Amino acid sequence: MRTTRILGGLLLLAVVGAGGFAALAWRSELDPIKPPERSAFPPERIAQGAKLASLGYCAQCHTAAGGKPFAGGYPLKTPFGTIYGTNITPDPETGIGTWSEEAFARSMGEGVDREGHHLYPGFPYDHFTRISADDNRALYAYLMTREPVRAEAPANELPWPLQFRPLLAGWKLLFLDQGAFKDDPARSAEWNRGAYLAEGVAHCGACHTPRNLLGARETDRKFAGGESEGWHAPALNEASTAPVPWDQDSLYAYLRKGVSEDHALAAGPMAPVIRNLSSVPDEDIRAMATYIADGMGERRPAPPAGAVPAGNGAATVYAGACATCHEPGGPLQFAAPVDLAKATSIAQPDPRNVIQAIMGGVMTPDAAAAPLMPGFAHILTDKQFAELTAYLRTRFSGQPAWTDIEGHVARIRSETGSAGGSSTRIAKGE
Ligand code: HEC
Ligand code: HEC
Ligand code: HEC
């Protein structure tokens, strides 16, 4: 079923690509330059670029595990195949050392490399196109003053015909809404700043907005909940099912410290987002919180939790393995977990984040100390995981029962290995 849908999507892409090909497949090469000296860039501009690179977590997708920063090789897994983040250090042969400022700005705004090839939208230029000319100049200054590293990114692993880059011209024709962010004069300066950052360089919608079969964001369902690397990225609009509605202050706490006591702790792919935001000034975090809170709109109250039938086997597992930490008055007071009745993960339309947390555990930011919560991958069977997950849903949330919990458990176990993916980390608290 899924395969046929994707194949259908590919066919459509091929047809549109053929049309788009004529219109804009061909992009000119921009002349190579000699890599500029560091002294060519004022220090304030480099510092501004450093802040923007944190907001855009450029290092996340452009650094391989254990590799040099920005030297590429990070495997970005998409439903279509694996695309590797490229080397964006100023190395003239394998990086962007010969790229002019114009070539860099064109790649951010239009998704085209210096030589004129179309780039895959795994590089979130559908968001970066909103970045201002000034901020692109700062990002360029920052990247061109990093240590040049000679490193070739591995070839992308994509099925035929997707390796054929001119097809992307068709994709862009359909889905790329090009152009820098424009202020909404009816809104406050803070709202506009937040919108500029969240929609642009910080690309929150890359994970939190659902995508269609061709991998494009469904712009009419902005922030309605999407996904990232086997996790559900919850809705950040009126569709949010968080038991306690989010507001500006709780969003600020979550984005700043990685935890909001009335909601959740940032785990999975949200943890590196928070870590990267740690060097971003308070007022920018506050501005994003203002913008996102505004979009949350009016919420219906959460339904009351249901009753668990007596004799439920999962209740015994919960009492033995979880209650010491998760029930009030438990002996373990070293870290206060979020009250599970308020935990957003249990109220979400999708059980993946709960399973991920229980399987992989929850780690401290540097993973040096003992985990805040141990992973149960080796302790519970798949059946126990499924029953426990269903139990948590019924006991702590009034939302409808989850379907296919067993399928999710099996997939997460195979994707993260039997060790249960202990990469689940939390961001630095304060
Ligand atoms: C979600 C992952 C992701 C993030 C975040 C990301 N990139 Fe990339 N980027 C990619 C991928 C993947 C490619 C390669 C695309 C391709 O091969 O078509 C790429 C390509 C590029 C290129 C083109 C390089 C070349 O050699 O063709 C530039 C420039 C670039 N990124 C800059 C940035 C900057 C600056 C940021 C931060 C503001 C950033 N990227 C953040 C994934 C990402
Ligand atoms: C790489 C993908 C990704 C990006 C980019 C991303 N998020 Fe998330 N976000 C997630 C995932 C996955 C979760 C669920 C984490 C969990 O369950 O602990 C999440 C959780 C959240 C939550 C908690 C919601 C709830 O109800 O539990 C908020 C708020 C949030 N993100 C805001 C943002 C904002 C604002 C941005 C942009 C600055 C952003 N996210 C960028 C993946 C992402
Ligand atoms: C050693 C103490 C400890 C034990 C034992 C423990 N937890 Fe946790 N748990 C935590 C802490 C601390 C967190 C992180 C804060 C938070 O998210 O609530 C957490 C997080 C969670 C979350 C994520 C909540 C969210 O959305 O942020 C879930 C779900 C969860 N635990 C369920 C369980 C289950 C089920 C068990 C038993 C199989 C269990 N925990 C055992 C301490 C513990």
C-alpha cells in the first residue's frame, strides 16, 4: 500500500519534472572564487552568523558522527532514501571554499548549488528562503571562517529516478514558495521576529508540519503535527492534545531549558534542537514562544481519563517498574518526572514517543551521569511494551485508544536495535 502510493508519487514527480525541466531545470553556474581571507569579514558579522547557525542547527545535518564540524557526511533519512549533508567548510575542492556570497545566498533561497544543480529539499531551503539578505551574509561569513576540512560526503542512496536532480525543478515548481519573510504590519515586532525565526532559519515546521507523498510540507496544515526519525513531532496549533494547554511562558521554558513541568521534557530529535538553541539570546527564544503560542489558538478541554479494568497485567508491571518514580511520594526524589497525567507524549495521537522513551530511557544532557530514567529494552518483552503503552494511554489520558501499538513497538525495536536507542537525551536544564 505504502509502496504503491510512493511509486504513484514518483510517477507524478517524473511527469511534473518533465514539464518543469523545460521551464527551470537549467540554472547557470556562478563563477568560482578564491577562498576569502578571514580579515575580509568583520567580527560582528561572524558572531551574528554563529548565532544564526545555532538557530538553524546547520552543524546537526552537516557533521557526521565523530566527524569534524560542518565537514558533511551526516545521513539524513527520508521516506525516499538517505541524503547526506554536504561539506560546508571553506575547503575549495570538497566544501564551499569557491562559493561567492551570491552563490551561497542562491543556495539558501533557491536550493541550487554553485554549479547550478538543484538540491534536495532535505536541505530545508523551503524554510531558509525566508532568511534576509543580511542574515545570509552573516551565515556566509561564519561558514567561510571555519576550519577548511577535506572530506567528500558519501553518494546519496535514492531509488531511480530520484538521483536525477533536474526532477527537482518540477518539485520546486509545485511546492517552493520562494522569497524572504515579510513582516505583518498588524502584528507586534516581537511576533514578527518570532515568525521570522521559526518559519525561516529555525525551520520548526520541517518536523512539526505534516508532509504530502512527495515530501513537501502541507502548508494549509501548518504545525498540525509531523514526524522526524521515528518520532512524532506533536501539533503546535489548535490540534495540540497536550493535557495542559501550552502558553507563552511554558513554551519559553521548554525551548530555553528543554522541560516544561506541566507538559514534557524534550527527548528524541527535539533534544538537539534545544541544545542548539542554548546559545540563542533570551529575546529570540521569547519571540518564538510568542509566535507559536499565538498559533495554538483556542483549545477544547482535554477529555477525562478512563478507568482501567481490575486485573490488568500491565498495572503490575507499572507498579513494579515505574511507580517508584512516577507516582507522587515515591522514594526517588532526585529528579521530578513530569506527572504522567500531564505528559504530552501520552496524550498524542501517536504512541511512538512513549514507546521510544520507555525503550531507550531518558538521558542527561551529556549522557555522562546515570540516566534520569533507565531504558527498559532489555527488561520488557514486546508484548509487555504494547500492554504497558495501552495501559498508560487509558489510565493517564482520555484520548481514544491507540491502534497498532504492536507494530510500532516492533518497528522501533528494529530501528533502534535491541539496545533500545539510548540516544534519547534531554537538553541542558538550568
Ligand atoms: C535537516 C538537515 C539540514 C539542516 C538543518 C541544514 N542542512 Fe544544509 N544541507 C542538507 C543536505 C541533506 C544537503 C545536501 C542536499 C543535496 O545533496 O541536494 C545540504 C546542502 C547545503 C548546502 C549546499 C552545499 C553543496 O555543496 O551543494 C549549503 C550551502 C547548506 N546546506 C547550508 C546550510 C546552512 C547554512 C544551514 C543552517 C542555517 C543548513 N545547511 C542546515 C541538510 C541540512
Ligand atoms: C528535527 C525535528 C524537529 C525540529 C526541527 C523541531 N522540533 Fe519540536 N519536536 C520534535 C519532536 C520529535 C518532538 C517530540 C519530543 C518528545 O516527545 O520528547 C518535539 C516536541 C516539541 C514541543 C513539545 C510539544 C508537546 O506538546 O509535547 C514543542 C513545544 C516544540 N517541539 C517546539 C518546536 C519549535 C518552536 C521548533 C523550532 C524552533 C521545533 N520544535 C523544531 C521535533 C522537532
Ligand atoms: C528512575 C526513575 C524512573 C523510572 C524507574 C521510570 N521513569 Fe519514566 N521518567 C523519569 C524521568 C526523570 C523522566 C523525564 C521527565 C519526564 O519527561 O517526565 C521520565 C519520563 C517518562 C516518560 C515521558 C513523559 C513525557 O512526555 O515527557 C514516560 C512516558 C515515562 N517516563 C514512562 C515510564 C514508564 C512506563 C516506566 C516504567 C516502565 C518508567 N517511566 C520508569 C523517571 C523514571
